[in-house]
Amino acid sequence: MVKSRIWNLLGKSTRQKILYNPGAGSPHHIVIQINGRNQHGMNVKRQVEITDPKGQTHLTALGAAIFAQPILRQSENATVAPRILFPEDIGHSEMTADDILEFYRSEGVQIMVHDETKKSRTV
């Protein structure tokens, strides 16, 4: 729309309605499919299904809260060198995978893992 110049023909309030219309919200569903080989060279297929009844914004905010934990837990006197943080930096957090899963569970997020070699399980 921007390149076609139609965007410029729309009034400001119309453009805002197009870009920001949160509505009542609906559940957010994510399906992750993983195919590969494990450490023993065997083929592995896994599917992870994540559902947040409160929606995508809630799920995103929970992820941000988890990511912020190492920063929030620092003492007030700690100095931190300026740097860019990436999601993989969370490995240095004091939160374990179980802590993270429990945090999501406590917020109503459902996580189901289907594994080719094991029965489906809820984590």
C-alpha cells in the first residue's frame, strides 16, 4: 500500500485503525516441528504445541519477563557493560528449563510435546 501511494490517500485516523486494532483477543497457537538426528545418530521427530489462551501479546510479554530475569536479579551496585543481548544468552540465567516451563504453566500457557520414540506428554 505504501509503494502504491494509497497509504498517503488514507487519513491519519484510518491508518491508525489499520495498524492498531487489538480487538478482544483470541488464543495464540504455535506448532514447532523438529526433524533430525539425536546424539546417537537416530532419526528423531518431535512436535511441540504451545497454546496461550490469553493471546500472542501475553505470550510475548511472558518471554520478555523470562529474558529480563538475569538483569532484574543483579544487585543494585552491579555494573553491566553495555551490550546487545540475544535470546540465546538466557542460557546464563539462573532459571532452569523446568523453572521456565513452570512459569509458563503458572500463567496458563499449555505446552504439549509429541515425540516419535516416547508417548505424548504435557510439560
